[in-house]
Amino acid sequence: METKMKYCLNCGTQLPEKAKFCVACGEEQVTIAPALEKPASDTAKQGPPQPPPASEKAQGKSEQYPTLSLHTLEPGAEFHGYTIIRLMNKDSEGMKYIASKNNQEYIIKVFHKSRYMDINKMLNQQMLLSRINLLDSEHIAKVEEINQSHNEAFLATRFVQGTSLDKLKKQNSQRITEDFVRDVAIQLIKTTMIIRKHGLSVNKLLLSSMMIDDAGKLVILSSGITYDDTDEREDIHTIGAILAQLLSKHTLSQSLYRPERLLEVKFQYLHDVTNSFNKILAMCLHRNILHRATSLQQVLDSLQKMPAYDENDLWREQEKHTLGMDELEREIIKPRLGVEWGFVALVVVVLLLTALFLFTNIFSIIFRRSDKPFTFSGFTSSDTLKTDTAQSNHRVGGEVSPSQTEYGMLKSAQRQSLQGQPLDRLNIGTSTAGKTAKPAVKQAPMPDYMVHIPAGSFGFGRLKENLNHNVSQNGFYISKYELTQKEWVKYMKPAAVSLAGDNLPVENISWESIITYCNGRSKAEGLDPAYRIEFKGKERIISCNFNANGWRLPTEAEWEMAAKAGALFEYSGSDNHNDISWNRDNSPARIQPVGKKNANTFGLFDMTGNVSEWCWDWYDANYIRAQQRFINPSGPDTGSQRVIRGGNVMNGEGRNLNILYRDKGNPNRGIPYVGFRLVRSR
């Protein structure tokens, strides 16, 4: 039994009778209902039904699909004043013909009627055609005529005498030199800037959509231009992929360097291409759109400033040398003799580094922000414990310097106090009269609501798109909750909050007021204030001693490390913002008591939502991307605004609540829905 066939209304591909989607273009297929049956009496009068004519079957008509006709225009046929020369090709939009008119050749594109069956496709098509008609550039195929009527809509453009870049690469690849590609790139970028000014895009541009005419000039065909509201960096990515396809010598270059693949696979430098050109390609093809070139003008400037090809070094991956059998035998029979000086040097370096960490205070200087000068402690026996000022016994000017504190004496002092004095005030030393060791460093008691964040490394400003860690951070203590109004009014005047309540977070307070609060509370609790406030004229200069045990704000890196809690969620503790935060969707413009939502892995509440939180750092939009300090970063040295993180009840799902979102504010003014949480170094 012969299978009945139907045809795709979008691209014309022949399909099985029961097909619901086109295998070529993916268009959903709509069954055309057969004609209504006539009454039985009429059928009886007319006799049995007659089969359709053979000519209708040849044109794609059948009993089930009687209205579908996909005939093509034959050579010599007249079409709206154009004489058809031959069929060129077809795509998802329509059929392309080469035609002539007044001794001039044109490309006629007749759009499928299905382009006007869907309202969105119809509007996009009309916007595209109307804007293409406004383009005026020697590098864009000249549009001769546009007919946007629903009946045989078509586009006529001048026929370009030349070769497509696709064919040129396949048939005459020796012409594709780097200088040639550089010239093509400059023309392409300048033309794209014109195209984008008319609200159009080249994000679907292919090598086959560009021609090199007989004069050697680049011409972009209308099929490579689309009506899309795309980011300029998307067009930059497409252009970078096209240039990589041209420069690559690989036989599968168009597959390896297609734009979709380069969004998933990191771009690798091209062999035998100059380093300067490779850097420009890498700037265009970064997978993260935030790290790409920001504008076409920037790429154009880089291309025009490139040194000449002869003055530039080519990039070549270091070749791996494979030993032949003779060389392999010589390597085995004649082993290397003599001293391996490289290995010896490595061992010496390792020993020196080990000695530095064991017998000096370099570790404290680097990782604990110690402000003490570099000192060498020497080699001590295991049964002694050294204080900060302990040195070996020797006489200087007839006096005995403080010696090491005996471990047994220190342990005994821990079990009992001397004359009722606390441990941190004991003078423990040697038998030398009048000489005492420096008191132990004071460790203040830590409240139960403070959580210890262990030292470690994490990806600062990075999430799932980049899993590599780039920042090392010392351990610190941070409050489980945002500071409440009850805690604020113990030391400060009540704030002009949006909603009053003892257990509600304090907000609408300035950054500088928080500094005053932290220092005042530290002094009241017998702690060393973390902030030092100096005046230079009328300007107030605030610096932070991160080694002090007083209350302070978190640095931006500390805040992000605590909020992530070792995970890569979009929000602090979950990818579902309603599980862990009060936000616009579940508490519109109304702050809530602290600690009522789920905590993150570290046990911290409301790191996302409720109120945003001030950080210590000055704000710089490019700080994370261009930072130079990767151990305990504390922000830029100067600025005019301070960092705010976390989002609040005014923000909904998405960007402003995201764990990486950075906001800013004037430190001299209170901001509604912006509060803070406390941190201590020890």
C-alpha cells in the first residue's frame, strides 16, 4: 500500500502522513481538514468519487491535503517584472532564485506563506524587511525591491559577482592569509556597527552569508541579517567565531568554532596565528559575556592598533618529542650521570621555605595580617613555650634579657590564679629577679550567636560559571542574625526605621553611624576597638585594625564567603529564594523578625533578603574583576561609596537577590532597608 505524503508548510520538506513536526526545520504540522462531505443524495447523482488528476499529485496534492501546492518557478517564468533564470536554493524562510531585469541580475527570495500564518513571525518579518530597506552601505547587498503583502511576499537584492567566504575557504584556502582576515574583520565590524544602528543584528551570520566581490570588497547578504534585540557582545561573539573559522587550518573548523560550541568550550589559541590576533579572538570569544569586549568599537580599535604580521610572533603550542627506538635504547642503556642541579635547587628551596614557616613569624605576617616586624625565633626544644617577647638568654649591657617561659609554669598558672589575678594579667617568667614575660594575648569571650567561619579559599565574585578558587581568607566570627533594633538602641539613638520592633533588623542607618556603634560597643564590653578615626581638616579618615578583637563590619570577601557557606547556590543557602529570604514576592516592602527563614550551611540567617547589609569595602564596579590582592582582600584603597550586599524586601527573584549582586551607597547617609551584621576577628 502506498504511503500518503504531505509537505512542510514552512520549508517544503516532504513528510510522512502522520508526522507532527518537520524533521528539517522543526515546524509543527497542522493537518488541513478535508472538504466537507456532500449529502448522500448528491453523491448518488454524481456517481463514485473520481481520483485527483495526476498533475495535482505531482504538485503535492492528495486526498487528505488538497490545498497544498509547493511548485517552484521554472526558468523563463515571469515574476513581478523579473525573469527567472534558475533556482538557487531554499531555506526555512523561502525559495531563492537568480532572476534578471533590465539586463541586471538579482537574487529573488520568495517567502513561504507560512511566514505569515504566525503573528510573531509575520511581525518579525515585516520589521526585518522594513529596516533592511534603510541600510545604505557598500558592504551590504543593495536591496532593490520589497513586497510585504501576504500574497507572494518577496525580497529582491542585487546579485553580487564574487565568491562566498565559505567557498573561498574550501576552494582557494591559500588566499585566506592573516592579513586578508584582518582586512575582512575591519570591514565586517564597521558594517555591523551600521547594521546595529538600525536595530538589526548579525548574531546568525555565517560564512556562506558573506561574499568577496570581484573588487575584493566584503559584501554581507541580507540572509545574514536578523531582526533581534541582542546585546552588542553577542554580535561580537558571532564575529569572533567567524574569524576563528577563517583562520583555523583544521578541516572541521566550522564545527569546532561555531558560536554555540564556543559558549561551552574555552577558546584555545589558533596555531600559526599571531599572538596579537589570538588575544583579540579570546577577547571576543570568552564564554562569560561579562568578560568579553564591551563594544564593537573596542574590537575595531584593537585590530587597527595591531602590529604588522611580520613584526608579530606566531603562537605555536610546544611540540611533544617522541623518542624513536634507537633513542629509547640509548636512554635505557646509558642512564644520566652526574648531579641533577635542578632537583638540588628545588630541595634547597623547600627546606628554606619550611625553615621560614617553622622558625620565623612569616606565617602571621602573611596570613594573619600581623603588624609586627619580621623576627627569627631560632631553634627551641619541644618542652618550652615561647611568649611574644621571649629570646634566648644572653647579656646585653650587663642585664639579662627575658628568657623562655617554662611550659610547666604556664600550665600550673592555668590551674590556679596568683593572688586572685586572671590569667591574662599573670607575670610568668624565669627565676631572674625583676624580669617578667609579656602577658598572653587577650581572647575575649564570644557570644553564642556568633558563628565561626573557618579559614579557607573560595571563588570571590564567581559562581557556577567558574568553579576555580581565587581568594584565601582567614577565619573570623560573624553574627547569625542581622543587628536588631533592640541591640542598636542600647548604644545609639533610635533609627528612622520603616517598621519598629525589638526583634526587627535595624535599617536606614548610615555606614559611619555603624562605625561609631562598633567602637562604642567594643569599649563598653572591654574589647579593643577595630576602627581608628582621624581628622584631616574637615575630612574624617577611618581605618580598620583587623587584628583587634572588637566589633566591626565584614569585608566584602568575608561577607560573600559566609553567604556561600561552601556551596554554589544562586541565593544564600538555596536556589529557591522563598526558602531562605524575605523578599518582594513573600513580604512586599515589609521587614520581618530576624531568623524566621531557613539558615545556610554555616547557620546564618537572612544573608539574602529582609534588609541589605553594609560591608567595610569602598565600592568599585571593576574591583572583583581586576583585583590584585588575593589573600584577605579588604577592597580598594579609596572611593566615594561603600559596598552593600544581600538584597532586601524590595527585591524580587533574580538579579538583585542573587548572591553575587553588588550594590553601593553613600556612607554618610542612611538608606531604607539597608542594615548590617557584626563581625569579630577573635
